[in-house]
Amino acid sequence: MTPSLDGILQQLECAEALEGLQTASVALRDHYNVAHIVYHWVSSSGQQYGCGTYSPEWVARYVEQAYLRVDPVVAGCYQKFHPVDWKRLDWSSKASRAFQKEAIEYGVGNQGFSIPIRGPNGQFALFTVNNDCSDEDWANFTETHRQHLIILSHAFNQKALELEPGRTPLAAQALSPREIDAMTLIAVGYSRAQVAVTLSISENTLRVYIESARHKLGALNTTHAVAKAIARGVIVV
Amino acid sequence: MTPSLDGILQQLECAEALEGLQTASVALRDHYNVAHIVYHWVSSSGQQYGCGTYSPEWVARYVEQAYLRVDPVVAGCYQKFHPVDWKRLDWSSKASRAFQKEAIEYGVGNQGFSIPIRGPNGQFALFTVNNDCSDEDWANFTETHRQHLIILSHAFNQKALELEPGRTPLAAQALSPREIDAMTLIAVGYSRAQVAVTLSISENTLRVYIESARHKLGALNTTHAVAKAIARGVIVV
DNA sequence: TTGCACCTCCCCTAAAATGGTGAGGGAGGT
DNA sequence: ACCTCCCTCACCATTTTAGGGGAGGTGCAA
């Protein structure tokens, strides 16, 4: 007996480890009667995680060959942020075709539908449903379940973020208003001279702000400080 | 008579301009019988757009005062990527409280629920539903409609992206692997000399990468390039 | 009152970054 | 085969930024 969607969502909400996502993937595969459900993401630290129903062999192969940099699904979805049917991706390059051929040999279906979700600090996740069927059947399937799949991708994503280790105590020291002004203008490409004129202060004063902000942010230099400020959302560009 | 949710979604799908989003916002407000529905986003170019049911006075005030940099909803959601209840944001600072007080004077409800969505190249959107009611009622509302609101945020977002002018030639601006290496190391505070050593190349070569990346990113200087690269998710720090 | 954090300004010198151009070899795609 | 993009290195002179110092004024809060 296949579990209900609500049941799976509820179960997902209670999950306390990666295994919970794994179990949910399997349950979803059975629920929808498709070939595969896969969820994988890249954390802010660049670490990759994944769960789903692909065969261990294919996963190992994928990781070993660093296919993340080849996979047109990843590359294509990275430029979008709404659901993407695999057919609409660019499979023209030689590497892509070889990759696809190999994937199918490892039991991956020919049809796919992936939902990218992007978080702050470069987090990027993909929720994928995969099957082996005709174009027409697949179009029907995605049309019918599109909304549920979006909800599911959110649920997976939320859970994944909760489980992510070291997801930032973030004890960020706040910058003063003037420091924020200064860093913001520096971040949009102004030179110190320009920023000083814009803020109607002397360049010497400006430097004090920049130095101060740099120390608060624990940065090694101005560029690093800007990078940290943006990554932490202290300033918005 | 209030339109059905499916009707609104369908109408949204057919929208051909910002007015379509505006109409949908109003329809949604009536459908859910809440105070406000607002959708606003920042494009990759930094341009702000918005639509919704806030009074024109409040919108004008918001823009004029550059409240985007004060609004705790924006600041809070910028660090997350799942729905956020306004109560869970940080309203402790004086500026935040003053902002909130003023917002309420302009007819904004005390309760809010915002769904952030982040696109490639630094696009960032917020779909907000706002109301004036008790904590309990609001908890019930958000609990009940959470999934639909997520779907709606996606629908708005997809439409907004379609409507965004000049929304294409970005994919061509991807950085080469070496450029990413260079920018990443610069972003974590290394000097050019250190980066050159780390990458085992001459500092001259390194500079070519930085310059190339700078041009691709349309940045005025290295710091600006790093800022853009991070904001767009081209590099992860 | 006495801190403390903020804003503002000034001095110094050495190190780093900036701007553009030329040029060779390699890999991939049409 | 040709073309384009990527990787690598080199040269030049100039501007900007880097790291510290010190010092006076405001306003808020314990």
C-alpha cells in the first residue's frame, strides 16, 4: 500500500536525519510510481549532500567522476529557479550526451523534472523526479503533479537546511549606519574618493569606517570585508 | 464573489504585464480576506519592482525613505529561503520599531508571512501576505494556507521573471574555472600575491583572470567584481 | 558622572592594485 | 580547417589602498 502524500509530508517534517529524507524519497517513488526521486544540494560550504533512489553504483560513479560539473540538469537548473523539464535542457554537447547515455545504463529514466531552490550564501538544491516513459505520459504527469512537487521540494529543502551541520551561529557584529553606508558604496564599485564625496566626509574619515567595519567583520582586507558583509546580508547590493 | 484560487493562478499565468500581477494581488486579497498581498523583487540589475495592495502612499514613503535597507522583513528573509512569519523576525532595534509603527499607521497589518525566493544572478523576491488579527488567528491562517502560498509565490515569481526586461544575456557571462578560483580566493581575503602562489601561477596571469572576470561581471573594480560574484552566487564564500 | 560607541578629521610611508596590450599553445565545437 | 574561448606569461607607469597612529566632538545609558 502506498502512503499518502500528506503522510509523507508529515513524516518528512518529523525526520531527524538524512535517513528521514531518504525514506521519504523511497515513499514518494512508490507513491507516484516513478523510477526515481532524488534530492541533492550544495551547502554554503560547498559540501555536497544527496539522498534518493538512484542506485548506489550510479551515485558513486556520479561523485567519483565529479559529474556535478557535467550534468546538464545541474547546469541548466542553476540558471533558473522554477521547475525544469529535462527535455528543455541543453543536451547538445558531447559530454552531455555521453553523460546521459551512461546515466540510462545505470537505470536512470529518460524523463525528468527538476525543481531548483536557491538559498542564501550559495546554497543550491535540486529536487528531481525521474521516470522512464513516453513524452506524452510525462507531460501529463508533470502537469498533474507540478504543484505537489513544488511543495515537496520546499519540504525537502527546509528539512535539509535544518539538518545541515554548522549552519552558522552567525554571531555577526552589527555595523554602524555610517559603516554600512561606506561598505555599501564600496561594494557597488566606488573608489574611496568617490565614496567620501558621496557621503560628504573626508577620505580620512571614510577610512576609519572601512577599517572599523573590517575589524568587526573579522576580515583581512577591504575586499574580504565586502565579501563577508554581502554573504552575511549585513549589506544589500 | 471571490474568485477561486485556481482561477487566480490561471489568470496569473496569462498575465502579460505588471498589471497582471497587480490584479492577481487584489484578487488574492479578496480571496483570502486579508489586509494585503504584496509581491516585490529585486532584479539582477538591482532594479526594484513591486506590486500589491499596499496604499500608494505607503509604497511612495517606502521607496522615498529607502526602507528596503531598514525593513526587518527584507533583512530577515534575505538570510533564509523558506517562509517566515514576521513574528519570528528581529524587531529589537529602534529603527525597526519606528518602521513598524509607521507601517501600521499607513494601514499595514500587524501580522505577516513572507516567502522569499531567490533566483540566479542575485534576483531576490518576496511574496507577502499581511493581515490585522490575533496571533492565534494568524497561526491558523498560515498553517492552513501555507502550501497554497508557496505555490502562489512560485507563480508570481515565474511570471515576474518572464516580465523582467533584458532578462537573458546573463548565462553567457559565466566565469571560467580559473576565474572562479581567482575570484574565490580574492573574496576570502587573499592578496593577489597569495592567490598567485596558491594557484601556482604568476601574478601576471592571475591579473588577467581578475580583469576578465571583472569585465564579464560588468564591475568597476575588483572589489565590485567580488561583490557581484557573491551576490549572484557565481562564487561561494 | 563616567563610561562607551559613534562621527569626524588629520598625519605618515610602503605596499598593493590598476589600467591596457601583445603573444603563444591548447581544447572544443561548426 | 577554422574559429573561439581558455590558460599562461610578460611589460609599462600611475593611482589607490594598506597598515598604524592620535584627537576632538556628540549622544546614550548604567
